[in-house]
Amino acid sequence: MRVLVVENAPSDPVGRLGEWLTGAGLELDVRTPSTLPTDLDEHAGLVVLGMPGSAHDAQYRAVLDLLRAAVAAERPTLGICGGAQLLAVAHGGRVEPNPEGPELGAHLVAKRSAAAGDPLFGPLPITPDVIQWHWDAITELPPGARQLASSPFTEHQAFRLGRLAWGIQFHIETPPEVVRAWAAQDAPRLAEHDLGTILARVEAADADVVEVWQPFAVAFADVVRAPQSVVAPRGAATTTAGPITDPAAIRAALAAEAAAAHGSRAAVSQPMPLPLPTLRPGPPSERG
């Protein structure tokens, strides 16, 4: 089983996720946005990684086209961080600067009710450890998407689109040394953040990240090998033939989805805020 892996930037390689997927029996075809195939006829699945830029940048148009083709053809698809944002934008979702600012380092996310029967998220702990490093966020999911995880800092941490596409706003593939490189690169724009504490938390959480997300990668490999065995999520469209770009149509679809899910979501308590010791200590007036 050959899977296309899109490395949007050298700073965000497939890393240990590639090791987990090949260990689970997949063959990886790693490409950059400038070397992508025009279709997925020779690939059984698609993985799209993150990038330092915006999901709206022109250089990612070919990636958006492949994501649309993958969802329409029901090819198993996984978008990670910026890849999840590209998956959302490709199908009518909204990505913009995170209203809460950058989300950095090791955090917990909380599974939502729709994750219970999901083939990838169902077996996960209720609040798994993840690695975050993003300034933008998905502020509206694509029409028909189902939210699988959230956090007090970023509402849409994970979602499922159609039958076989998943997006996760966080990183699972990134070891601490890569996060240290990001911190060094982004240090000028993070003067108000305690990068020492952030990196220490990444180191401390790394073993838990591996323990949780390696089985997740194996579950995705299982989906690639046997996509016909995956049942469509209840109440969600099984395919998306093309992107929905008309604003009125997007609003109507989102309203219908919200109305259908209102009853079950109302019964789910919101996740408790977690301590985020990422700002440098200072006088009370500076701490807010």
C-alpha cells in the first residue's frame, strides 16, 4: 500500500510518523508541493504535513486540489497541523489567526462525543497529550465535518470529513529536537513566552505522545489497507465531490449541521482549562 506524504516545508518532516506507518506495512512516497502528482491513482492514501506559512498561500494550491480529490474519491487522508488547515480550507472551512494567539508546546486536548465510534479516535484516552506549534487555527469546520477533539485554547483540534478523511490541528510526528529548532527559528516573535518552560514540557510529555499516537498511526494504516471496512459517521456526508465556496451555501450547511448536532452537544460538558505556564513571570500588572 503506497501512501503519498506531502512535506510542505523542510522544517516539518514526516519524522517518526513515517517510521510508524512503514512499520505498519505502508510504503511512503514523500513529495514537496512542487513535485506532486496530478492525481492519486497510484496511491492508496494521503498524508499532508504542516508548514510555517498560511493555508491560503498560493504555493499550496496543488495540495488543496489533491485534498479535494482524496475526499471525493474516498482515499484515506490525514492532515496534520497546517495539513488539517489545508483540508478545512479545501472544503469550505475557515482558517485565520487564532483569536487566542499562538499555541505552543505540550498540551492536552479533549475528545468530543463524536469521537466515541471513530476508528482512529475511539481508542484514544479522553485527554491525550499532543504537541502544538501554530499561529493560525480552524475557526469554522467545513460543512459536514464532525468535531472529534477540542481544547480551551483552540476549539477545533480534530475533525473528520466524509468517511475517510481526518484533520488534527496538533503534531504527533514531532520529536523534541524538531520543536527546539522551531523555537530557535521563532524566538524573535516569542519574546513574551518562556521558551525554556515550553521546551521542558515538550521533553516531559514526549513518551506519552509516542505511547498514544503510535497506535493511532497504526490504526490509520489499517484504514488505508481496508478502507471498505470503515463505516461512515452517522449524520455526515460520505463524500464531498468538490469544494463549497459560495458563502450562503456554507452558512446554510453549517447551520444544518449545528442544528442536527445540537441535542448531543448540549449534553457534553466543556473540557476544563489546563494550566499553561508559557508566559514569562512578571509583575501582577503584566500577568493579566
